[in-house]
Amino acid sequence: MGRKDENRDRKRPRARARADALQGPGPVPLQEKNRARELRTTAWWRKKIAAGTCHYCGKTVGPHGLTMDHIIPLSRGGTSERFNIVAACKECNNRKNYLLPAEWEEYLDSIKNPPR
Ligand SMILES: [Zn+2]
């Protein structure tokens, strides 16, 4: 009997997260928002922004010019885990917010290999 409960626990968020990603943005789980907020207070995050460099465009904007960005947005089933979080300048963060993932990839390519 105890076995059933274990199963229920195990298939918690991941399968659902993937479905969300396919269906498009969904509601952001409050729990993940809170986790992101907590991460902002850690030495890990301070170290990440200390260099003041944007993860995406590589611009140096200083620690105060950086924002926390989820590589996979929370609304797409991403989580507030360290591997999913980078420091991005406000410009990149804004841009990424309204672009589709594929468009964002294109943008990143364009700044890494500027057209001549
Ligand atoms: Zn940037």
C-alpha cells in the first residue's frame, strides 16, 4: 500500500512541466517564484553577478545592471534550480520575455556571429 504513495510522489512535476512546455506558457508556480527569490540572497548569486557580465550578449553592465533569468522560463515548466538560472542584462531579459524560444536562439546567433 505504501508503494502507491511513492509512485504518486515520483511522478510529480516533471511530466507536467513537459506538457506545459508543449502547450505554451502556463501559470508560474508560486513555489518556484519563491525559490528564485531565495536564490537571489545567496552567495552563489552574488558571485554570479559580481563580474557584471550578461550571460547572453556578454556585455558588461555591472552587478546592478543584471537580472535573474530562467533559461527555461517558469511559465514554460522551468524550475528555479541553479542550472536553469543565469545573470542577464535587462535588455536581454526583456527581449527574451516576448520572443519565442526559436526566435531567441536566432537572436543569440545574430549577436555571436554578427552579419557582415
Ligand atoms: Zn545581455
